[in-house]
Amino acid sequence: MVVPGLVPWERTPISRRYHPSWAYALGTIEYVPERGTAVGRFVRVAKKSELPENDGTYVEVQGHRIALFNLGGEIYAIDSTCTHMGGPLSEGRVRGDEVECPWHGSHFGIKTGKVRGFPAKEDAATYRVRVAGNDVEVEV
């Protein structure tokens, strides 16, 4: 059977028979972004001196809702939206290196975003942070 516009496999140039993205779809390699993919950039979001010790601070940057935490002088950033029902993690109670969602009590690791307590099942996103002098910058 001949279909107009369809080239038989054996006459298809080798370069068109295989594409690296197919291997990702088949699960044989890990995804590697192609050239031209947008890379995050650091954006100044706060002054370190304004971040209270062992407490959360809410910032919004380019549509990202971020909770900043100052743990012993080290600054960490995770998604401020709880993965359970959308509670504000920046308003949660901080105990050690974890935060408790004020709505339903889910616990998340501040350093890793990992769920540590029910009812949330998905980890919170984390953001890279760097401090330049007194400026706190988050990669978005």
C-alpha cells in the first residue's frame, strides 16, 4: 500500500530515523534540555537583615510564590504553596529545619522541600539562593 507523502522506512535518511528526544520518551536516557532552553537567573528578593531568625517570609517573584527561611544565618527558599491544599508555608510554624503548614499541619523540610508529615504527599519545590552582601537572591 502506498500512502502519498509517506516515505518507506528503508528509504528514510538515517538522520531522520532517530531523534535523541525519542530515547527520553522511551525511558532509555535522562532528559537533557536542548540548546535555547531558558536558564534561571538570580533575582534580588530581600535584605538578609530583614529576614527574621527561624521564621518564614513571603515574596513573589515573576509569578513564583516563595517562602524564605533564615535558619541560623543560612537562607533557604521553597515554594510557599503547600502541595496538599495550597496553604501558605511562609506563615507556618518553624521547628528546627522544618515548617508546618498552618492549614492542615503538613510538614516540609526547609532545606530540601521534602514532605515529612501527612497529609501532603508531594514535595515542595526548592529554589537556589545566594547572598551577596546583604542582598538575598533567588534563582527563578
